[in-house]
Amino acid sequence: MTVRTASEGGTSGPVLIPILCLLLVMGLVQVIRPQLLWRLNSRLQRGWVKNPEATEPTRKGYAVQRVSGVLFLAGVVWMLVLQF
């Protein structure tokens, strides 16, 4: 029995490409509008944090999120390229 990977010309799962595209969109949002992600996640903090509005990141915090978003995007793009 021989196992072939997607990079060797094997078939990848039919769900992998849409998941990678969804991750690509999430990475773009993290780079372009990290405040939007904070607003969405701050709702999840209710009940765990006394004042969720007080946990908003500083400018440096958002800059770190953008840098990590760029690294995340590079990884996702690399995985997408390997699929084709």
C-alpha cells in the first residue's frame, strides 16, 4: 500500500481547500481589522472578566496581532500553493 501526499500529486480531502480559504479570510481580517476580532471575542469574555471593555489591546497589542496575522497568512498561502 502506497500513500501519496497532495504535494506528490495525490488527492487531498475535498474539505481542505474551503477550510484553507476560510483561514485565509480570517488571517486577512486579523491583518486589516484586528479591532473587529477583538469586538467579536470580547463578547465571549462576559462572565469570565469583570469589565470586557477594559481588556482592549493597546496599539502595540494590535501591531503584534497584525504581525502574527501576516505570519499566519504566509502559512495558509503556502499550504494552498502545495495543494495545486
